[in-house]
Amino acid sequence: MNEKEILKKIRRIEIFTNRLVSTVFAGEYESVFKGQGITFDEVREYQAGDEIRAIDWNVTARMEQAYIKKYVEERELVMMLVVDMSASTSFGSIRETKAEIAAEIAALLAFSAIRNNDKVGLICFTDTVEHFVAPRKGRRHVLRVVRDILYFQPKQPGTNIETALAFVDRVLKPHSVVFLISDFKDTGYEKQLRLSSKRHSLTAITLQDRREAELPDVGLIELEDPETGETTVIDTRSEEARQLYKELNQHAEAERRQIFRTSQVDTIDVRTDEPYVKPLIRFFRQRAAKG
């Protein structure tokens, strides 16, 4: 995309996501990601129905009538969007690439966060952390985050989720909200995933394209791994070859799900050929139902 197309896309994303946030996501987000504890607000006179355990006995003794301590929820949170920008995310067999969909999802989550007065930050990573935006509030800041994802030109093709999550743990205070957006074409990140999930509210958003899961019958095709450059020629006329390809991808998906399950990480599966709004809404409502 050239600069004019990117600016047009940013504006379209803002309009679309703002409408969704206004109608659906702001309330869903707030119900799921609550503040981390309570903080003292004021002392006021005791009223009928107040909790007796809230009485401030020191103030009550001085004033010779009952007073209670009032607390409010500490609402402000920090959301960090950790976005995989490796070469494999540039793939998309329908209309948009995985990276473009990642930008739209990031915008939706970010606008939901600032509607609730939370801070939003960004990490773009490949096999290293290539870009970091410190968490801040406000619409202009969110637009900068979306723009940075769309404009981003990775220096490296590979993926290293372990490095990205270790960086998250270094720069964020505990109990932050972390969305890891990736196609998870990586290995060896299990231990760090478990550590990060214990430290933060971590959700993995998996980006998938149907052509990476199954092949059409179109004759001889050459497949190239965008991260390693390795190529493989497959005769897709062979039902056995297509079935093997499908089974290998199903096995990789099952392994990934097992890693998320044992690490107690919530997941959202998004496909490039299907609307991403439904799985996001389903995730928020399921999380809210859990309490």
C-alpha cells in the first residue's frame, strides 16, 4: 500500500471500529477487564444499609457518630498489543493479509480500552522486538498505534515469540492486559508463555488463512516459506498429498491449542476469509460469563 491508501485505510478502520466500540465492545471490554483492586476514596457518615465492617472506628470515636470508609475500584489498566510482523503475516489469500487484519483488531481493542480510560501500548516483533510504543491514552495515540502497524516494514523475516513476551515482562507492571496477535509459526515459546500468563492477563489471537490449512486441486504448485525462503513443489492433483498437508497443519494447530491450554492462556481464532468481529464478541461474552 502507498501512503494515500494507508491513510484512507486508517480512516476507514477508525470509523468502523468506533461504531463497533460504541454499540458493542466498550461495555464488553469493561465487564471483562476490571480494575486491579480498590483504592480509598473518602470517609462519609454511616447510612442505613451500609456494611458495618466498613466503619472507620477512629473517625467515629472522634466525631461521636458513625463514619465509614468508602472505596472505589481502581479502574485504569494498561493494555499492550503485541503484534507479530514477521514475513508470514504478509500472507492473505482473500482480500486482506494477516497483518492488515491484525491492525484492525488492534484498533478495535485499543479504542475499547481508551473508551474506558485505559492506556494502550504497542510492540511489533519479528525474531526480535523491532518497535515499541509506550502505553498512553487518547484517540490520537490510538491512531498512531494503528498507523505504526500499517506502515511497519520489518527488518527481519523470522518469528520469536519468546523474545517478545520476555520484553513485555520487562517493560510492563504486573496485571497488565496483553493481547498477543500472531499466526504462531514458531516453537520454543512455551515456558515464557506460562511465565507471562501468570504475570498478566494474556490472550492469544491466532491469525489463520485457509490456504495455509488446506490446498486446492490446482496441479503443481511451489510453496515458499516466507520466513526461511525454503521452497517445496507439491502436486495438488494428488489427494494423498493434499490430505497429508491438511493433517500436518491440523497436528500443528492441536499442538498450539495444547500449549495455550496448559499455559492457561485464553485464545481467539481469527481467519482471513471470515469476519473477525464474531470470534471477538464470543470471547468477551464467554470471559464475562466466567466472572
